[in-house]
Amino acid sequence: MTSTSPPRLIWRRLGVKRVLTAGLILALAAGGTLWRAKAREADAIAAYPPLGSFVTVDGQQLHLLDLGQPTPRPDGLPADAAAPDLVLIHGASGHIRDMTFRLAPALSSRFRVIIVDRPGLGYSDPTGGAQASLSKQAAIIRQAVAALGAEHPIVLGQSYGGGVALAWALDAPDSLSALVTVGAVSHPWRTPLSTFYKVTSSPLGQRLAVPLLTAYVPESTIRDTLTEVFAPQAVPAGYFEHFGPGLTLRRSALRANARQRADLLAEIRAMAPRYGDLSLPIEAVHGSADTTVGLDLHARQLERDVPSLNLTVLDGVGHMPHQVATDAVVAAVDRAAARAATARNLR
């Protein structure tokens, strides 16, 4: 039997109190963070509710906005009823509202436009593991738009969404009539994954860092990030308010986007050797000043790999041509539709 001196007992009690106090502070901080994160998410959902309808594919719910049949043309002539349906796929950290700002309205007089929230983003169910791959996303989107009656559509993908569109064309080339890529990722790069994505895609970062981002990232940071994405062009007036960045800051969206971004390079490495198999009409639009997805590394190499690709380079334009050079993207879609019609007539 041993005895403990009073000073040691006091020290132990003080140590226990310190541990308990630190634990209480951490618990309160965690509780406050989760409460604030939930509140900001609720505010974002209330301000920017779903725009479209939901389709369930293999137990996964996908959010799509179907703008319906083409509206009468501004010049009074009837819309082209023979034009293929058009599917728009947004990029990383995006959702349907990115495509509804300028591009979809500019195309709705020519095409039945269907816009999709990619799996895990916007209001589409989050996915994990292999479910989040480019090919799996393409398959889910393909089945969802088919459920809406869209057969052999033109598929347009921007940035990361361009990778999904390329996966669609590689995996099921007979299911679409033409492909349009806008600032699309297509070929492997050498720069390592950023610290931000390393943290937010890790198990610990998903549990700890993501709620902190949802709860505390200020609006000014979001605006600064958008400014960098649009550079060298300015963010168009009204885009920030239309887009609703709060939707991209929800924990589910941050987690899904981080996992997808962390896996992207390996998936592109696996896809790139297959591009020579593509023979469908492809129109690519890429800005010469794009520093997010470089012209030479991606679009130029894709042009060399795919004989059926027609590349339009927009001088001085950055990563968001569909917002700052909308007419050029619309013209590319029109060319894709004309080429698809010619291909059909030759069969």
C-alpha cells in the first residue's frame, strides 16, 4: 500500500481539471461550428432551392433541370425541332446555376436543354469511392437524361465536367450525337494536388476541416476565389448573386468535390490513351489565357489525339468562356449540331 502526498494529489486534481476544461472548450467549439455550419447550409438552401426535378438511378437521386422544347427564335422563325437534345455538365465546385446564368438561356431557342447537378454536387446525392469516378458520373447522368426521353443528345462539359463528357463519349459513343468541351480537362499534368484538396479529401480533413470551412469561410474569400477563376476577365455583374456560392460550401458538396478532385489525375491518366478511339463530332472551345486548365496541355493535345475534333481558341480568354464569351460557345454547339446532322445523313 502506498501513500500520496497532498501536493501530488492537488497536482493530479489540477491536471484532471485542465483536461476536463480543455475537453469542454473543444466540445463547445465543435458544437458551435456544427451549429453555424448547419445554419449557413439552411440559409443557402432557402435562398437557392432546387430548380428542377429528381431522377433516381440505381438508388441514387440526381437533380436535373429540363428547360423543355425550344422556344420560338428571337427572329420569329420556328425553332429547329430536329435538333438533338443538349445536356450541360458543370465543372468542379459548380452546380446547375452556373449553366443557367448565360449559356442555357442563349441555347434554349435552338435546343431542348437539360442541365444536371453532377453526383455529389448541387442537389444530387453524394457518392463515394468508385461511384464518384468520371466514368460512373457519366453513366449515372446518361441514364438520368435517358429517363427524361433524351436520346443521342449533344453533351457539353466545362472544366471537370468536360472530363465527365469525355468519359461518356469513350464509354458509350453511340449514346450521344456530338461532344462540346469548354475549358475541359483531358490530359495528365505534373503539378501535385494542392494542400487544400489534400486536406479536404483526407478522412480527418473531411471530418474536421470541412465543417470549419462551411461554418466560417467569409463571403469575401468566395468572391476572391471567383475572381481568380474568371481572370483575366472580370466576374460578370450579377453572377455571384445568381450562382449562390453557399450551395458549394455545404459539407456534402465540399466533401464530394474534394474526393473527385483528388482522384481526377489518376482517372485522366487512364482515359488519355483511349482518345484515339473517338470518331464522333467534337467541338472544343478553350481560352488562350486559361491558367486553371492550360490550353497547350489539354485542348492542344486533345486536338492532336482526336482527328474529329475542331478546336476554337479564344484569344485572351480565361477559364470561363461560357460566361464571358457565350456567343463563341453557342456557335460551337451549333457547329456540333450541324456536324451531327451531316453524320446522321451519311449513315
